[in-house]
Amino acid sequence: MGRYLLKRLSQAVLVVISVMVVVFVVTRLIGDPVAVMLPLEATEENRALLEAQLGLDRPILAQLGDFVVDAVRFDLGDSLWQRRPAMDVVLERLPPTLVLVAAGFAFGVLLGVVIGVVSGMRPGGWVDRAAVTLGLLGVSLPQFWIGLVFIVFFSVGLGWFPTSGSGGIEHLVLPAVVLGLPVVGRIALVTRSSMIDELNAQHVKDATGRGVSRTRIVLVHAMKGAGIATITIAGWELIGVLAGGAVVVETVYAWPGIGFTAMQAIERHDIILVQAVVFVVAIMVVTINIIVDVAYTMLDPRVKFDRVS
Amino acid sequence: MNSVSSGSRSERRASAGRLMRIVRDPTALFGVLVLALLVSAALFAPLIAPLDPNKQDLAARLLPPFYAEGGSSQHLLGTDQLGRDVLSRIVHGARISLTIPLVSVTLAGVFGTAVGLLAGYRGGKADAFIMRIVDTLFSFPGLLLALTILAVVGPSFWTLAIVLSLRIWMVFARMTRGLVLSAREAEYVEAAALVGASPVRIMLRHIAPNLTAPLLTLAVLESAHVILSEAALSFLGLGIQPPQTSWGLDVAIGRQYVFSAPWLIIFPGLAIAVAVLGINLLAGWLRVAADPQESAKRFAAAADAPSAWSG
Amino acid sequence: MIRSDHLLEIRNLEVVFPTRDGTVQAVRGVSFTVDAGESLGVVGESGSGKSTLARAALGLIELPGRIAGGEILWRGRSLLDKRAARRIRGREISMVSQDPMASMSPILTIGAQMTEVMTRHLDIGKKKALTRAGDLLEKVGIPDPGRRLGQYPFEFSGGMQQRVVIATALSCDPMMLIADEPTTALDVTTQAQILELISSLQKDLGLALVLITHDLGVVAGACDLLKVLYAGQIVESGTADQLFHRPRHPYTAALLRSTPRLDAKADRLMAIDGHPPDLRHVAGGCSFTPRCPHATTRCVSASPVLQPSGPDHEYACWNPLNDRAVQEPPMGRGRA
């Protein structure tokens, strides 16, 4: 277990470093960071000054080395927009994102699992048809669009929730639901599919023959199996919510988290702040991956830590 | 030899039968019809669209759709803040919103399949190395990284298409590798190797045919993801740029008028939703058609394929 | 309540499975009885309806399959009533199925899966159930049961896992055990051990046993009475001795010739030519006609019914084999 975790951790550090190398290559080699950051009317002197300030006049490999070493020390440089360490800005904006992601993901997984289990118990029934349709809509509707439609309908039309911003629980409801909807769809479809597999498995038929009750078969035998299959998908979904959905939903609802911050930083050409957001999200993504792997290994007795590559 | 040729003949007959079955399957038929409609809209946009999508008519600004009070039959779905016809913009928007997935998925499919073939066929260290890279890329924060790249490099049709294909090629690589590995195990492939068939010949004649159906299904499925990604990126202002039109971009423009002119976001968004739904229905059906065991589960197929999709 | 003096009585049972290409008539008018402590062997090829028969006796026919006719009586009570069947399954009738590795959930411990039946049917708590499970494992020959209870099915060998399945089946002191091909998935040496275990348990506990198999060698030593099933019908029934030495139905004789024996006389095995009939399109007449060397026009036009040929011996054939076709019995495996 200890050795396994150590191995996974070192892999995770490697992933984060490669993300940062990609960011570096893209920003310094393909793009022209100074041109992006400076206003159009900037002079050559302004340019040289900023280059020196950012250390862009030094050899590229030295820059890369410093960049990675600094990143490992959680030093991403100063935000051009806010004029203070970019990491400070990101960590300040992180809690609202965590609240939103937690709420949206919990909503998505709970509802998705319930729908998936219920519909998987009777494939082809009307509950199942409704659930599959809902699931398909969840994965097919563009999230930013649902966000806007919900604002039109629930905020403007019915006046139930505020249109944007943060504050009390009423501010959280719409963004969390919109963030969770695609999760509901995919988790429901996957859980349903594994429930059907489980309930058709020989061991479930034989358990019925042995006299195990239907309730126990569904709640223990089938759901544990389906849960193992679902947990990997749930991990992907959480990563998707964090690295994609949150940016979109926070922008639609002006939710003051790191996704919204990243978009603001892009508008203000603050590449350094964007890099800091990418860095923090990358760390969270690899952490989620480790947690999912460990959870999977603990839930499924057939997988042993030493056998996981 | 005999059995092989008769096998492929009966296979051909089976696929003809499958084509017949799509007609009898209402949801799959719906998906196909919707896609056909959207593709023909994209192909014949200038003929179909009632008006020039960029023609401004300030006298007819923010007109509501025909069914609402003040709507006119001249602008069936209303007009935007510059008096441009919403329906015409949607018809023209289909061109980019459908070309982007075509280009991205083709790029990603070709590259990913090539890498997967290499990894699966070479095996050993090359395989381990390639798959390590693929696994690493799966752990990248997808949409956020795409945003960063587009912000630095500058959004355009081609950067968008390439960035989106960079996000999904690993899916093709992983699936191709898996298929190659299991096909290599098959007895007829081993037999072909034993009688001295060249690796290229084995690859083309014996392994490639096993890849087509699953990879095509995957390509269909991934194009749904690309449409949604393109729309999201264009919505965030880092995708398609004016004066080009795309559905996501139109929603972004309409966002400022969400309270006064909701039709500006409703209809382009519906176009995205319908296109993605149609593709998902088709993908689900393709998977069921390729694998009879899936038929009990029906549409669920669309969702549980592995994907780098996020957001 | 319908009167029946037998433990299990099946009357004229018909089971059908509607499919896209027609309705499969899996069981077509089967009747038999099993009394307490008796052991019955049901023999037939795959597709003969023997497994369907077993599942029907436990009320386990799943949709779209259904029981189209007949009656299943357990101690005089109909098992066609799903609720009655639920109460009796695992409690009074237990089942052991073919593949022990697939028979239990791979992600729950043996202990959990043994006790879940007991806590439901017997009035005992988890702790007591676990103790009892340990005793049962010991009884079926699994050493170190305390440790084994915490393990998962994949940590057992096939034979050991089948012992676990048998122990679980016996956990509520049932009156009858239905074993559907209990040895087919096992290797030959293990087969004999498992058969021996089932036979000895049957005798020790006074269990009624229904042993379902395609292999005449399996039932040779283990069963008092045999039923030969073909295309969903019983074609011959009798004691092992009668069927092995004086088979009347040509199918029974063919089955005997295709069963391996250890004596030198039968130097080669004879496969039965042809295939079992398509049960979606059952024609009139005897179903064995197309494969039968003795078939006449009468076999095509009319279905033979079971008729007696001595005590306990019945056959359904227009042109039965006579006594001179004496057969050597196959070597029984696992004779207790």
C-alpha cells in the first residue's frame, strides 16, 4: 500500500510537471507572451522592460528550468492584473469553486446513481425510458446554454433564484444544478448499464436460487458491483467538472471562483494568473486520480495494490 | 479460404440488414434524419438561408420570432441586436459547427489510430512508452488547458480544430491499441504470422478490418463531444471569431440580451443540442448494431465509452 | 391445496420462451415425483430442457419465459405461486449450479454470502450464522474454515468453491437439493470427489436429490431412479440398472453408447448422429425420429406416450428395443 501510493504520487508529480512544461512551451515558444500582455500602443522600451521583468531575455532552457523549479515551490510569479503573487489570487478564489464543484458533483452523482439503479432494475419499462431520455439530454445539452436558459426561466421568469453572483444558498442552486446535469446524465447511463450487467450475471441468478432476497440482491450484490464500475466514471466526471464545467458555469453565473478568474485573467491578458489556475487545477486532477485508484482498489477485492501498474 | 469468403459475404448481408433495421428503429432514424437535415443545411446554406447572415438591418433590430407579438414571417426566428436574421445565422452557423468536428475528429482519428497501431503492434517498450504518454495526457485539465493555449496562440478556425483534436486523439490511440492487442491474439492472425505473412500484410488484411466498426462508432461519438467543446470555447470568446458564425458564438452574442431577447440564445443553443442529440442517438445505435449483447441496454451505449471529454 | 403425497410432484409441466423467431417449447408435458430421501437423475443433452426443468422447480423461470401449463407441487403446495416459491427457495429446496466460480458474487466474502441466506430463513443472528457457516465448511471438507470465511470466491479452486456452494445450499437444512450439472465445470478427479460428497451428504442428511446431468456416468452410482429427457419430454425412465442393461428407447441406448466406459468391450464411443430438434417448430410424432435408426412412418405421424415396461420402468417409443440388446453399464463415477 505504502509503496503503491509512493509510486502513484511520483507519477502525479510527473504529470503536473508535464502540464507545466506544455504550458511553458505553448506560452513562450508558440505564443508571444509579451505581445499578449502588452497593450497595442506599447513601445519597444515597454517591451524590453517587460521581457526583462519576466526574465524572457534569458536562454530558453534556463527559463524552463526556473519555471518548473518555481512552480514546484508554488511560486508562479506575480499576477499582472492584480499585482500580487498569482498563487495568492488563486488560493483566495479556490474556496467558492470547491463549494460549487462539491455541490454540483454531489447532486450529479447522487441523482445519477438513483436514476441509474432504478432504471437498471427494469430495463425497457417507462421509468427506464424516461431515465434514458433524461440521461441523453444531460449529455447532449450544452452546459452554458442550459445555464442561460435557467436564468431566463427560473431567475427572470419565475424569480426564484438570483441571476448571478454569490452569497447565500440561493445563489448556489442554479450553478450547482447546471454543473451537475451532464454528470447526472453520464452517471445514470453508466450505472444503469452496469446494473443490467450485474442483475443478469449468473451469480445473481444463483443467489436468487439460493434464496437471497431481491432487496439484498439489488442493494448489496448488484449495487456493489455497479458501484465499482461507476466510481471510475465518477472520477472522470469530477475531473471534467473541475477542469471544464466549472469554468463555463462560473462564467455564466459570474461565480467568483478560479474558473471565472481564469476567464477574467484571459480577458486582461494576465498569462501568469492563467498559468497559476492551470497549475492548481492540474494538482487537483492528479489528486482525484489517486483517490479514485485507491478507492477502486479498496472496493474491489480482485484488485490488489501490488497488482496495479 | 472458403469459410473466410463466405464469412465476409454473410457479413455484408448482415450489414445490409442492419441498414434496413435503422429505418425500423425510431430513435436511430430520428438521429439520422436530424443529422441529414443539419448537414444539408450546412452544404446548401446560401440556398436555404432566407437572408445573408451578416446583413445588418438596424431598422429591424431585436425582432422577436414569428410566434411572438411583433414577430414577422420575414424573420421566422427573429433578429439580433444588429438586425441580422437569426434563422439565416443558424443555417450558416451549421457550416462551421459541423466542419470543426469533421476536421478535428479526422485529425485526431488518423493520428490516434496510427499511434495506437504502433503501440499495439510493436508492443514492449515502445508500447509502454506511448501508453505512458497517453495516460499522462488523460490526466491533463482538458478544457482549461485548451483555453490557455487558445488565449496565447490566438483563436482561429485551425487553432481551434487542432486544439480540439489534441484533446481527443488519445481516445483513438487507446482503443486502437486495445483492438490490435486482442486481434493479435486471434488464431487466424497467429496462423497468418506462422505461414510467413508480412507484418504490413497482417495489419492491413487481418487486423484493420476489425478496427473499422468500433473506430467509426468512436469517431461519431467524439464528434458530439467536439461540437460541445467548440460551442463552449466559442461561447467563452476563445473559439470562432466574428465575422464567422457558429452556434456557440451566437449564444455568446445573445447573452448580453438574455433578458430582453431570449430567442437570441434559445435557437442557436437548440441547434447545438439537436445536433449533439442526433449524433449520440446514432452512436448508441451503431454500438448496439456492432455488438448484439448491448441491445438490451440500448441508448446507454452513447455514454460509457471512455473519453477525454470534460466540460 | 391440491392433494399430493409426494415431496415434489410435477404434473404435465410446459415451459415456453417466446423469441423473435418463434416460441421455444423448452419443456413439453413433463411429469414426475420425488419422495423424501429419494434421489432422481435427469439425463439429457444440452437443449433437452433439463436446466429449465430445474429452474422451474424453484420458481425461477424468468420473463419472457413462462410456465404455459401443468403444476408444480411442493408438499402439496403449488410453487407456481411466486411468493410460496420465494419462501421455499434456499429454505426447503436448495440448488447447486454448474459453474461454481460464477455462482457466487466475486466481490463479497464467502462468509457474507453463506450467512445472508441463513439470517433470512433461519431465526438466527449474524454471529451465530457465521459459526454455523464455519461448521458447514468443515463438514464439506474445507480446512481452516475460520480463515476461509473471510476470503473471496476467486481465492478458491473450482472444486473447493463448489464445496462452498454445496455448504451454502445446505445451510438451512433443506429437504431437497437440486444439483444442475454440479461437476461439469470441474476437472475429472475433482468431479468424482464432488459427486461423492453430494452422495454421502444426501444419505447422511436424508435429503431428496435431483441430479441433472448430460453424463450418464455421473448418475450411474448416485441415483435411485433416472429420467431420460429428450427435446423437452421424458422418453424413458427407470432404475439405473434397468436403463443401463435393458434400455427400451433408442435414444437411451444411443446415449449409453456415447458414454465413456472403462471396460475393454466398448472400444470406441459412438456419437449420436444429427442434432436435437428445433424446439421452436415442433412437429407431431416422436421428436427423435430424424435421428432414430428404427424409425417408421408411425413415428412421424403419432407421438408415443410413456408406457410401462416392468416395475418403475417406462418408455415412450413405438419400436422399443427388446431385451436382447443387453448393454454393459458404464462405470459409475463417484459411487459412494
